Amino acid sequence: MTRPLDGITVVSLEHAIAAPFCTRQLADLGARVIKVERPGAGDFARAYDQRVRGLASHFVWTNRSKESLALDLKDPQALAVLKALVAKADVLVQNLAPGAAARMGLSWETLHKKHPGLIVCDISGYGEDGPYRDKKAYDLLIQAEAGLVSVTGTPETPSKAGNSMADIAAGMYGYSGILAALLQRGRTGEGSHIDVSMLESLAEWMNYPMYYAFEGAEPPPRTGASHASIYPYGPFATSDGAVLLGVQNEREWAVFCEKVLGDAGLASDPRFDSNARRNQNRAELQALILQAFSRMDTIQAEQRLDEAQIANARMNDMAGLWAHPQLKARERWHAVGSPAGEIPALLPPGRNSSFDYRMDPVPAVGEHTRAILRELGMQLEGTTA
């Protein structure tokens, strides 16, 4: 099947997560993604851990379906190879240290004069201007700057999110920005410059807590796994474990009281007859819910919640997610190649009736260097193209 980005070539000067996650989405849709890496060690994310048969978990996740080109960009010959490749590309993505791409002659201003159809996506911590432009940025630091850490965790302990939320946010806005730029180029013939900031990407995701604290109001409290402003919404202990549930509106609240807690009158109790009052009196309500759930095991609690059509879930660990029956039933797992052999990989979210996602191997460092040099008709010292 023809994929949406078949025929599109992306060159990426990428490391860590934000840019690799962006370009992997493009590869999923059929783009040819050429990942430029340092000879030898390659992307430093390759060394984060060895949890996937000797490969790094972050790298396996964000780098399938790409070609690896090993270049020492301090070598003028290697830089010439890169520039020859960019001249033929549709998109250049980079998340190098601030100013590094410009020093190599790869700024948007320089490239647009030579290649007006080229789309350039720069992903950085804080953007290309402003007082923070030259600051280095990593995911945890941006989670802190964007206020995510301040609203995550328990009342006693602010916490980072357990995944790379700032990187993921920036990667997805880079991805969507590139798709929009390709559509725009189809109309105008002109490339675009996309300046994606990790801070701005995560700040967008923080709009609810920001508005909650509008004009100096108190911010959302840290409430562990419970929701900060909707109640009951979170984990509740049963006789043998716990179940998570969410009550979103007054209709659900009345049904929850009658069919799950067995006390229909509780719905009209003046302490609990609106979400605002339930939130204000959550300690009293929590005690009543826990008292009812103490007489049920987890399966019984889930059955009651399902029968009442109250949203609920289990607190899965990673083993539970690997074995999730819904992912298996919907055939979301696919085998991809890697330097360590075949490994399982999740298909991208969203089935599409018109094409299959590209699910090609995770490359070894420099695996495609010779083939790409041959394609360009170029050679590097020490490499037989």
C-alpha cells in the first residue's frame, strides 16, 4: 500500500528523545528518515541502558524504521556529505545544542536561500530567542520549569512524571508541525521553519492547572494518583487490592451511590451533592467509599462498577501492560528487527484503513553509511562506499 509520506526524505541531526520521537512518527507514515550519528558510539541514547537484549529501551522505542549514517561533523568532508544530503531532502530536523546547527551552516536562514522548498524543524528546550535560548534543557528540567513537577506527586513530595513528557510533547508538536508544513508546501511550493520549544510544548499541556490557578488562585494540590479537582476519581482499596474509578458528573454520582455503594441517599447528602462539595469534603467521602469497598474484593468491585457503567481500571505495572488483553485482542503487537534480533513493538496508535504503518528494523550505528555514500556518489576517508 502507498503510505502518506512515501517519497519524503527526512534528514535528522538528532539525539535523546524529542527529535527521534518526532522523526519516528514520520517514518511510521512511510518517510525515509536518515539519522545522522557520531561514528562509534552514535546517539548517546543508545547507552542509556541495556534492557532490551543489550539495547537501550529509549533508543529501541524511538528509532525503528530509520537509516543510520555515521558522520564526524567536525570533518569538512563529512559535513560536505551532510550538506549534499540535505540538498536532496524534504525535511531537516535537529535538536543539537543551541547554536550548533547554525555554526555548521545549517540555520534556516542559510538553508532557505539555497533550498527554498526545504522544511527545517528545530527542536530545543526554550526556542530560538528569548533570555533562555542558550540554556541546555533535559526532560526533567523542563518538567520543572513548566510546573508539571509542582502539581505531580503527593502533598509531601513533588514528583516528575514517570515518562519523558516534555520530550514527547515537543516531539509530537514537531511531527504535527512538519505535516502541516508539507501540506503548506504543496500549496505554495515554499518550505517552512518550525521552531519547537520543549517548554512551550509542555506549557500547552499545562493549561488546565494554569487556568485553575488563574489570577493568583491556589494551584491544584498534589493528590498522588487521585484527581486534584474531581472526586471520587482515583484509587480505592478493596479487601484484597485496589481499583481505580472516576465519577465525572451528577448522574454518575447518583448511580455510583445506589448501585456501587448501596446507599442512594448519599447522592443528595449536602456534603456531597456537587463535585465542588465532594472535593471539599473528600476525606469524609473517602472514608465512606473505603468502608463499602472493604466488604468487596477487587473483582467484585469491578463487577459492580461495570454494571453501574462507572469508569474503572486496574493499576497495571509494566508486566500487566505487556500482557494487556485489549492490546492482544486488537493485534497491536508487531515484530521488528534490531541489532539484537527480532523484538516486539507496538503499532502506532490509530488504525488506518488505507495503509499499513511502516515497521522496519532499529538500525545499528552507521549501518547505512556505505549505501548512502554510494547513492550520493561520494566517499569518506576510511569508508569504502
